[in-house]
Amino acid sequence: MCLAIPVRVETLLGDDQAIVELGETRKQISLALVDNVAEGDYVILHVGYALNKIDPDEAERTLKWFQQMENADQEINRALETGSHEIR
Amino acid sequence: MNKRNPFGAKLNFNTGVVEMIHGAGGKASSQLIDQLFVAAFDNDMLNEHSDQAKITLPEGQVVMATDSHVITPLFFSGGNIGSLAIHGTVNDVSMSGATPLYVSAGFILEEGYPLKDLKLIVESMAEAAREAGVAVVAGDTKVVEKGKADGVFINTTGVGVITNGVDLSVNKIQPGDKVLISGSMGDHGVCIMSKRANIGFESNLESDSASLNWLVSDMLSQVPGIKYMRDPTRGGVSAILNEIAYQCGVGIRLEEDQLPIKEAVRSGCELLGLDPLYVANEGKLIAFCPAEFADQLVDTMRQHPLGKDAAIIGEVIEDENGFVQLQTSFGGSRVVDWINGEQLPRIC
Amino acid sequence: MKYVDEYRDGKLAHKIAEDIRNLVKPELDYYFMEFCGGHTHAIFRYGIPDLLPENVHLVHGPGCPVCVLPIERIDAAIELAVRHNVILCAYGDMMRVPGSNRASLLKIKAEGADVRMVYSCNDVLMIAQDNPDSEVVFFAIGFETTTPPTAIMILQANNMALKNLSVFCNHVLTPSAIGTILESPEIREMGTLKLDGFIGPAHVSTIIGSQPYEYFAEEFQKPVVIAGFEPLDVLQALVMLIKQVNEGRAEVENEFVRAVTADGNIKAKKLVSEIFELRPEFSWRGLGNVPYSGLRIKQKYRHLDAEYRFVIAPSTGKENKACECPSILRGVKKPQDCKLFGKACTPEMPLGSCMVSSEGACAAYYSYGRFRMA
């Protein structure tokens, strides 16, 4: 449900309107649902309205999460139990 | 001897509009044909002002194709209904391997349509025809009452000849053959959609509408063994690949990482919830060739301006169910389904 | 495209899939329901099932507001366009949804009704202004993500004193649907539907926050992980769910931290409560009557409510008897278990709600996954 996409706020137009950009495409949308949006911020766009701002720090944290070795503990334990030196 | 001028004042292309009398077959019709169509297309056969063109064709298999064009909007970035009409018919003929030579153009005009815009359309057609090396040698004009047409409807029929003995056929396609595309997909569809009211977004995208006959000619003269070609239009690449897979009783496996898609098309599709595989093209072709010639073919295509983004996008596989599959960049796979109509923008 | 492409990286996907393989206990089977149609779409579009170990099963829930709209509501919209001659504005998703007798908005448009597809409800305001002599009705659908835009539009219509505009409101609430699934006999009593946790909806959660899911985690002892919209988000959420199951936890966790907070979008929530109130009950296709699950327009704005402006005849639309949507929507059965699937019921000729929208379990499976069956 809810096809929504992160877009960059390029130009604030006043009256709660803004031009946003996504990969060489631009669109005018409403910022009426979000406060304190600045040019350069990223928002989630759904049916012509920004729903929320994207937090860049949390976005970075999420990417780092993906890259972490999830099971390092289990692997080490398994290696110790079986006497195997192989840690994948 | 002075020839009398029966028409009086010249047609006012600045402020004039199409009227019912322009389609009635009388003097007004003649004036429109003479001062607009014949003037723009300008060739010996048309200059004869007959109801038919006597043409002589070179030796070889004769190929014919027809198309009717009812698009909205009539003008878009990169072209209009006129240039689109010529490109479309030239391409249909060229896909057989034939050299396109002659085109006919039938117009259904809406009463009240500005002559200024009609002139732009017809002149675009003339330019497109010149570039493709074809002549518009026959035509017809009718006018319908206001509200009964979307400004302009055009039918074009093209005739060409296969002069080089090439024999392209869908029945030659076999598992193991490679599938190639001449360039980025979805440009035309996204370009048109960005102009539609109630959707409107801005993009620098231009329609890819173009005549492919010179590219085809290079491909056929330099690479042996090309089996079949088709130009994807409405319904996108998915529509023709599904048709071909079904016809031949084979499967087609595409590689998502190899599909050439412009950034502006990707983002336009993301905004609307569309898949570029289903979005219209107007200046691209799909080619099938044996695996051993695929690299040579893609290199040949890339030498031509209309093929600079050509890519090998997949291969034909055994599959009597005729599915078109996509290997995703994740390594998973999914079906590229044969949908019924047009993909509509979605919010969910 | 920033904040999109990074979350679709194929190499990272394989790495996270490897994490999943290393985390799962081979003696267990894990069943997770994704509630959001967008997640169903992402799962099939990227071929995620191919990356998962065999003991991780994805169950598709009723996360598609188009699919769960009852046939009577479609019939009502059709009636507004045909009998009351309104200009009916609707999102693209609604155009092909079949009502009774296989009528649809697209079909009646072909027969002359003035049906207009819009991308944003804001466009409806302009249509009303451009057509002052016609009645314009907006066919509003969607979960909590789509409701705030409708609220703004109603507020603006009110401020502009537009006399020819009204809204046919079909907005529904996510937590109610989750509750209904969890309350179903298959889960509560019979234990025949195995469900170990939920992948929580992405964009609904940006509005309602993560807090509303706490009730379900506690009451039903099932973990909920709110996942972002992209495939890597879904995979990472599975990692988090599997860990919770392994550790015997039932908590609400948030993978979509870049856009979801505990409280959500307070401004949007306030706006919605200004315009809308809860209906005592609302019928969901496939789930039956669900209490306090739908919204209607408040008294103060009733002059903009299409159900008050027009008298709409009650519909007699009925579902096909062989349709397994009620079971499929609740995850009890799979699309292939339905006799009609792929034969009488296809995306071109959908009989039930699961096939109707591209987000529906049956439609997604038909479009993306059925070649595995062949």
C-alpha cells in the first residue's frame, strides 16, 4: 500500500508548496503535513504530499546496520563446539 | 500564358482553422491539399495531384505496413503526431529488413483545429520523411465536426522492398538466441505522461521517436544471422517479448542489470508506480540473433547514433509455457507478465 | 536516486540473506506476515523468496486498501457517476476494480460516464473549480498514509467554500485489520495458522508512529518489526524478527528509523482527527464487519460528505461462492489453494479482492511468481 518515495526539496515556494526533485524529475508538491522543511531536506512523497522528513543520520545508521555481521557470536560458538577453525 | 488563380487569397496559416469545407472535395479542399500537403511533401508523384501514385519498385519482396495515430497530446518534447506517424510506419516496414520507400498519409481533421498547428505537423512529417529517405506520395483529407476527433488523426501506410535477400522471421527464433535492444526503454511513455494533466511532472526527457531504417540497414549489412526484429511501441518491451514467446513456444530470460533505462525514466516511473518494461517506446528495436553474433551485433549498433546505448538484455530459453522472466539484481527471478491493457499510475 | 538505490543494493541483499541463513534454527519454521501491499510488491518484484532459507515463510496479509474495499462501496461510486452524473475522481488503482456485474470505473467511463483519474486529491479541487456547474465527487480510499492528504483537501474545500465538491470516504485503519487477523479463530483457538510475527507497514507508520503496535505485541505475544519500503529494509526486518523469535521476545522494533518515530506525524494525526471520526463498524472485503476500522467525515464538514449529499441505493453485490479471498487475506490459505485462481479469476477478469489490485496476494503471485508453478 502507499506508494511513497523519498524526494529532495529543491525550492520552497511559499504557501506550503515546494518543488522537489527525484533523479532528474521535478514535481510541485504540498508540504502542508510537515513542519520546518528546508531546501535540501529529503521528504517522503505520497499522492502529491510530503508525509515526513527523512532523518539523514538514521538513514546512515540503517545502512551500517545492513553491513554488520549479524551472527558473529553464533559462528564463533559453533566453531568452538565443533573444533573447527573455519569461521565463515 | 497567365494561369488563372482560382483560389483567391492564400490560406491564412496564422489565424485560420480547419473548416468542414476543407474536407468536402471542392475548391477549399484542393487549396488545402495544394498549399499545405503538396507544398510540404513536394515530390513528382504528389505534384501530379492525382488520386493515386504510380510507383515503380526495385526487384525484391514487397513489404507493406499500416498504422493509425490517435495520440494525445499532439505535440510533445521531441516530436508531434506527424513525425511519430512517419517514424512508426518507416519502422514497421524496416523491421522486416525491407528498405522503406513510399508512404501514404490519410488525415481526419477536427473542425476548428488551428491551421498553424496543422502546418507544423505536416512540415514535421515532411522533414521526417526526408530524413528517412521516403516519399509521401498519396494521401486523403477528411474533416469531421467539432468534438468528433482529437484535433488530428493520421493513418500512414508504408511500402518497402527487401532488396538484399534478407529473410527475417519469428519462426527462426531458437533457445540459445540472444535478445538485444537498441537503446534506453520507456523514454516516450514517460515523456508523454509528464505532460498529462492531473499527473504533471517536469522532466528533460524527450520522446525517442525516430526512424530506425538506417540503423537496421547497418545491422543487416554488417552482421550475419540476425533472425528477427520488432520495434516495441505501446505496451513496452514486455508486450512484444510476451507475444513472441507465446508465438514461438519459448521462454525469454532478461537480465535486470543489463536493461538500459535513463535516470529520468526510472524516477518518473517510481513516482507513478510504473515498470519501465511496460512503458511505450517509439524509436527502439529489439533484435534476436544467435549467441555467437551477439557481441558483434551490439558493437555494430553502438556505432550508430540511434544505437549508442544498445545492449544485450537477455536470451531465449526452453519453456513451452512461454513465460518472459526477469533475473533481478538480487539474483531472484520473477515473471514479466503479459498484461491486458495499459499500466495505470497507482498510489498503493 | 538517493535513499532509494542504496536500499536496493544486490550485494548487500545477498549479505543480509546470508545473515538470515546463519540465524535461523534449522529445527524451527518461521512464519511472518507482511501487512503492507507495498511490501508484498517489493517481495515479489525483487524475487526475495528465492533468497530465503526454506524454513522462513512469508504470509501475505490484507494490506491493500483497494483489495479490502467491499463490493457495495464500488457499486456506490459507480452509481454516483452513472445515475447522479457527477464527475467522479479516483486514483488509478480504482479504475479496474470490479463491482457487481463486473462493472468498473474504466468500463463506465467507456460508456460515457465522466470518470477522471487523478494522481493527487489536490487535483480534485482544481477540477471542481473548473467545472462549477457540475457536482464533483472524490472517491477517497487508503490507509492512514493516504488519509491526511484527503483531510487537507477537505479543509481547503471548506475554506474555499466550494459548493460543488464532496468526498466519498472509504479510509480504513491498519491496527484494526491486524487485530482482526490476530483475533481470527485460526490463530486464537485452532492454532492452524502459524504466525510468528509481523512485518509492519512502512508509510502508514510514518503517520501513526510505532506506538500503536505495542498493543499487539503485548496482547498476542507476537513481535512486530516496522520495515522500510525497499527490499533491503524487508530483509533486515526479517533478521530482526528471526532474532526475536529465537530469543523468545515479542517487542515492537523499528527498522525504518529514517522515517518512523514512536509518535509518528503529530501534525497529520491532528488534522485527521479534526476532519474524520470512527465509524462504529466498516465492512472489509474478505474480513467481514470490523468494528472501529473505518473513518467518516465529522458533522462539522458533513456538507462535503458525498454520503449526505446524495442518496445512494444500497447495493446487492455478492462475492463469488468459490472465492477463497477471506482465507487468503487472513493468510490461512495461499493463492494456489483457490480453485478460481488463474482460471476464472485472473488480473484481467478478477473475481475477488486479492486479485483486484496489483498489491493483492493473488495478483502479486500471478504476475510475479506463477511461473514457478508451471
